[in-house]
Amino acid sequence: MTFRTPCAAACIDAMREAEPQMCVGAGTVTDIAQADEALRRGAQFIVSPGLSTPVVAHILEAGIPALPGTVTPSEVMAAEALGLYVTKFFPAAQFGGLGTITALSAPFRRHRFMPTGGISPHNVRDYLACPAVIACGGTWMVKPQLFADSDFSRVEQLAREAAALREP
């Protein structure tokens, strides 16, 4: 659940209550206060659009996985210095996409990326075919206009189609 929306913390509560076995994470966490709120609500991992050493250290001290954003060699090196070998690559399209990930993976052979930002049904398979990509994030299946009428059937259909895209 991304902290781009004011109801993020309440949504984490609702998800944890409705589906206790589901792994719930908090995204777009940009500061320690948001991280603490996500932790209080039961987030089991935290994703951030960028690499803030204090925020990442705070999350790791809490004992849960952190997935900060990295798009440059310096950011990848900083993440690895914190013991992180999997990071978000955001915004992927604006920072060279698969070409940049491929270039970064040459010197950082152990590092894996989760690209988000510009991922779509048209390019997700290309990203997933890259050994340096561990997963992709996309929002094409959850655009607000798809459920503005409270009918989530189109969202469900697009989510199923997105899951099927990982199949060869």
C-alpha cells in the first residue's frame, strides 16, 4: 500500500485484518515517520522511491526488509554497503529502463532490481527476461478510473492478465 494516499495506514490495517495470511507491504515511504506508521500498522516490508540511509537503517533495525530505490552506481554501492542486494529501480522509464539495468548489472553482478515506473503489458516480459530483474511493479491494472464506480471486475481481470504475463 503506497503512502501516496492519505488512507495508506488504514488500508494496511484493513488488509491485515481481512487477509491475515497475506504479506502486506508499505510503499512510497520517504521518511522515518512514515516507516514507523507502516510498522505500527503491521507492514512486513517497506519500499521507498529513493535511498535514504537513515530511513533504510531504521527499517532494518526494526527487522523487516527494506527495498529502497537506486538508479545510479553510487546509489547501488550505498545500498550494498547497507547489506542490500535487491533494490527498486524507479522511475525505470525515465532512467533508461532495461538498458540502464543491464549496464548496472555488469559491475554489480550480485545486485537485483525491481523496476517500476513505465512498466506495462508491452514491456514487462522484456524486463522479466533480464537476469538482473527479480520482479516488476506496475500500476496499469489499478488506475482509479477502472474502479471509480466501485466495480473492481476490470481491476481483477487486468491483475489476472498481469500475473499471466510472467508465463513464458
